[in-house]
Amino acid sequence: NLIHMKNYKLDNLDKFILETLLNDARVSYATMATTQKVSTATVHVRVEKMRKLGLIKGTRLAIDPKKLGYDVCCFIGITLTTAGDYPLAIEKLAHVDAITEAHYTTGHYNIFAKLMTRSIEDLQDILINRIQVIKEVQATDTWISLQQPIARQVKP
């Protein structure tokens, strides 16, 4: 029962709600309503409408990986043996817990993946024993991230 986004235009209240929730998903509807001089019910209705649109896809907890000992962030460009290998390769890569994101891409690589590991040794083990052993993977290139100076969601 999703409403199509192209038939719905975000207004200033919707944008305020989204920006507020992006900054702190625990902000109450009452707080947002007071700030915008609308009723709590209005904020509730707007949030529910944006959920039905598929614009709001739940709430997530943001964890600092470094606090859990994940000190290495890297990106791996994966070249598949054939383009048709994509579904099976993704199914196998989904079982590698260190992969936090995977994108099907154009250009030199078929898949571009982000990994978080505790150490370079862990990264090496994952590359050799979990990723490069996948039959559909022809080759990989790895880039280690030194820092992440920008990390943000898209603005509504």
C-alpha cells in the first residue's frame, strides 16, 4: 500500500520533520509540533504518510564502529567472471559480516563494497578466505580509508 512519491510533494513541515528526525530520531512528536506551532496529531499523520510513501524506512541506531574495535574501514572493487554471476556473488557476499555495504556499479568493477574489520590481518583473512574464494569473483582491488571527514544523510 505504498503511495507513489511522484504524486506527493514535501512541504516545509515535512522537511522540518525529516531533518529533525535525521538529527535525533528520538525527538518526540510533541516537541516537533510545539516548534512548528501545529498539533501533535499533525506531526504523527505526516510521519505516517512519509512511512507509507517509503520515504521513512524505519529508525536505526548509529553505532561507532571504532568503539567496538573495528579500526579498519576499506573499500573493495570486485570484478566478476561474467555479469550474469552477479546474483550468486551477492548471495555469497551477503554472508560476509564484515561487508557493511555493497553496490552494483558501472565502470571497471561490477560490485563496490565497504568493509569494516578489526585489523589489517582480519582484512587479509576476509579477502583471501571469504571473498577471493568465491567462484564468481574474478579479481578484487582494495582501498583502505584513512579517515571519513564527511558522513551524512541526503537532505530532504
